[in-house]
Amino acid sequence: MKKFRITIFLAVLFPLAVSAQEADKQGAVVFPRAVFTKEEVDYSRRDPNYFTINPASVNLILLGTTDVPDTSYVHMKEQPRDLAGVLVSIDSIINIAEKIWKVVEANKPVVGIDSKYAVAYPQGITSASQLNSWSRPKVSSYAFYAENLYGGVMINCKYKVAFSYNGRYKSAGRYLTAVAIIPEVAEVAWGYKFFMTAAVPDSTITNVGTSSAPVAAMQLKLSWKMSSVLKEMDGTSVYYIQGDGNIAEIASPWRERPTEYVEVKAVNLEDLKAVAPLLEPEKVF
């Protein structure tokens, strides 16, 4: 799936912000408006090519998938309770943690992101500690970048999709815990704003096994938006995750990936020769 939406972006006229939590009630992720300085607005009139992402340059690379020792990449917030007298329904699978959460807000990883995660437990379970036989967590690392019309890298981001799997209740089932997005790098050039939000809709949490041998599955949606004064681009990648450890990217707006990853770094305005004259506007006109 390769679909981009590019629209004229008039942030300076309508600085209305809608939170991700409010957007979830409407059934879709709506990012807050990006706000730009007068200096950025002035420069955008003089050189629109700097402030326009080239859709063909947007690229995602799978860096690799590995196991990690434990779920220390998140701070678990669960509080186990006594299950005596509690009816645990092993084939009714629910998420009692986050439904939607911000990952990167205005170019920076969100404070407290290490406490944001989703789960897929049998109904009645309130903590991963009430299940057993957990496998070592699996982590898939990704990187993506986007260039402007000059070929300068405006957005450079690395993130991980992590989860622990194979949780069992009384030797039955395959459940998920600590399903998280971990931002590692968010380098954004001057004149741009970058946002990422993760969501696990309840409708995507299912049992793909049987009633006696359930296997939890969920879809983790990672939505992003890149904005400049002139343009914005947004899209969503969807990761399908199963309680037996399987993970697959089932939807992506990205173009074909290169055969190898080349380290890139977002540039500042001063680093891009093509717009160097903008640093001395009196010499432009």
C-alpha cells in the first residue's frame, strides 16, 4: 500500500490542537497543528523547495529483528490482584493498557514514553505476572528518512517495535504483553515539525487460535505526520503481532526499500548550501 496525502498547510492561520486521545473517540488519529515562527514563514516564501518534502524520497528500512533479555524497555504499570473467585475467560482477549499514545511530539520523543504499551490478555487477567512461560521479548528496529526537493534530509527517525509473547494461563493460550514503540532517534531539520502516534484499536485484538488453545493477535498502527509551513505529509504503517511471536508489517505508505541502510542525519538550515543565501536575506533581493 503506497499512498501519500499532501495538502497545503496553513498552520499560522488556524493553530487549533486536537489531542490524540480526543481523536481516538472520533475513530481516527488527528495530529495537533504545527506552529511555526515568523522567520520560518518568511523563509518559506523565498524558497519553497526547501520546505517541501519529496514524496519519492521517503524511505523505511528494517534494520533487523532480535531478542532482548526482558521487558525492561517499558515500565509496567500493572497491579496484579487475587484471582480467587475471578472467572478468567481464556478465549476472550482484551487490551487493558494503552489504546492510543503519542510517540514523538513536535520533534521530540514524548516524556514518559517508556510507560506506554499495549497488551492482549485473557479477560480477567490484570498483570503479566499472572501468566507464565513468557518468551524473551522480540524487537524489530526500523529507520526512515525524508528529503526535501534539494535532496537534503529533513527527517531522520529510528524506532523499535517491541513485544513479549507466549504468555500462558494454566498452560493454555499464547498472549502478548509490553507491546511498545520505542523512539531512538528523531532528528528534524529547521523549518519542519514531526509527529508520531501509536494506536491499538480494540477491534483489531482477536483470537486466531481456538477456544481451548487461544492465540492472541493485534494490529499496532503507527501514524506519522511531517509538516513545514507550506506542506504536510502523513501516513500509517500497520504491524500485525501474534502471541506466538510472529510479526509482519501488513500496511505501509513507504516506497520500495534500498538493499542496505546508509546512515543519514537531518540537516540544519546552515548545512544546506542551496539555501545558504537565506541566511543573509538582504543579498537575495
